[in-house]
Amino acid sequence: MTDRFAGKVVLVTGAGSGIGQAAALRFAAEGASVAVLDVRPEGAALTTMLVEKEHEGRALALCADVADADEVTTAVDLAVAELGRLDAVYNNAGTMDLGSVEDTPEDTWDRTFGVHARGTYLTSRAALEHLGPGGAIVNQGSIAALVGVQYLAAYSAAKGAVVALTRAMAVDLAPRGIRVNAICPGTCRTPMTEPLFRARGEGDPEAGVAQTLPKYPLGRLGTPEDIAAVAAFLASDEASFMTGSVVTSDGGMTAQ
Ligand SMILES: NC(=O)c1ccc[n+]([C@@H]2O[C@H](COP(=O)([O-])OP(=O)(O)OC[C@H]3O[C@@H](n4cnc5c(N)ncnc54)[C@H](O)[C@@H]3O)[C@@H](O)[C@H]2O)c1
């Protein structure tokens, strides 16, 4: 493992589980102090414990809802006060509700946009008080922003907003030397995707996975670690000429 983040501080939202947890561990393995933000305090505490145990790294657990302006601003300010600086942000927090336009309740639509689009906006706005030249923001998109996926209307639309926001932010922040990129992951098996597999497999998640696999030319689903590696690259100085990029990590799913 390299030390691309030695002396740096990285904030990861939704870091209490899945891809966010893998990313917190990856940033720590490469030398970062990590601000571990999640709406579930037990998730943030678990990841913080893992960072400290596995990497002897510095980690700070933060409990906040990224859709709540006061909570997220307080959390970001606390991270900087405790960890001393802020170099990169991974806007990863997310939820996924299944449904077509006809069976998506309005509050589900609003909550989905609240977490993904508003959450990315609010977290970035709070972080920009602290990010300087060389700073990086990585936003979590999805292949659902790029191709149609059944029964994910609100989720797909919200991820589309995140991808569009990424390009807008990249242009606005380039003069300040701050880069903004998005990752569009293909399907990874995490707590978020279990209901999707269960629905596809008519109650049997393994059948749902089997049904999903043929869509993936590499013949497997992604892992949280696959996506965390891309996030670490985009947040690092190695990606210093990349901004406004929308990078797929999807086993070839959108290449066909
Ligand atoms: N797993 C996949 O196949 C996949 C594919 C493409 C994109 N993504 C995206 O990756 C991100 C992470 O997903 P995951 O699969 O690791 O899911 P996950 O459920 O394992 O983790 C998501 C984390 O976000 C937290 N969270 C949810 N709402 C929050 C809020 N309002 N404020 C703060 N934290 C909040 C949850 O508590 C949870 O710990 C999401 O944005 C998701 O849309 C996942």
C-alpha cells in the first residue's frame, strides 16, 4: 500500500457500512486520518474502531444526516477542529428504495433526492469552507445514472443529479485548484443491495444475484474494495489532471 494520504485528512460520508467503510479503511491504509460520518452512530463507531485496530490510524466518528444542513455543517466543522485540516471528501452516503414512477411515494422521492443530491450539495458546501488548492471531492454516482435499471426511478434520477452536479462543481471549483469527480459503480453486494437481490429473486437473494450476473461481462459483481480503490485514486494527487470526470467501475456492465 502507498502512503498517498500521509498527513492528510479525508471525510467519508456513509462510512458506517459497505463501500464507505471500505473507503475509510483504504484511506487510512494509505496514511490518512479519516472523518467517519454516518447517520447511524453504531456504524460510524464500528468503522472508527476498525480503522484504529487494522491501521493504527486516526479516525473520528461523526453522527449526522447529510440531508440536514445544520447537522452536516456541525460535523464537518468538528472534523476539522479535531483532525486539524481537510484535504478530500467522499460523498458516498446513500439509500435505495425500489419502485417505478407509478409506485414511488412522494416522500420516498423527496428523501432519495435529500440523501443523494441535497446531501452531496450540503456536505460539499460545508467542506468548501476548509478545502484549499489541491483539495478533492469524489461524488458517488451509479450506473443507474447512465443506463435504465428497472424499479429504481427515484434512485436513478437522484444519481443523475449527482453526476450533473459533479460537472457543475468541477467547473466552478477548478479556478480554486479543487477537483471534483464522480464514480459510477456497478452492483456490489452490500446491505443496500440485499432488497434488490431479494426482489429480483422473488424472495431468494442468491437467485437475484444469479439473475444479475449475466449483465456483468467480467462475470462477477463488484466489491466495496473495488470501488474504494477508485475513490482513493480520484482523491489522490495521482489524478491531478482529472476533474469533472465520471468514472465507471462496473465490470463492463455499461460497455455493452
Ligand atoms: N452497492 C452497490 O451496488 C452500489 C452501486 C452503485 C452505487 N452505490 C452507491 O454507493 C453508496 C454506498 O452504498 P453501499 O452499497 O455501501 O450501501 P450501505 O447501505 O452499505 O451503506 C450506506 C451508508 O450510508 C449511510 N447513510 C444513509 N443515509 C444517510 C444519511 N442521510 N446521512 C448519512 N449517512 C447515511 C447508511 O447508514 C450506511 O451506513 C451509495 O451512495 C450507493 O447509492 C452502491
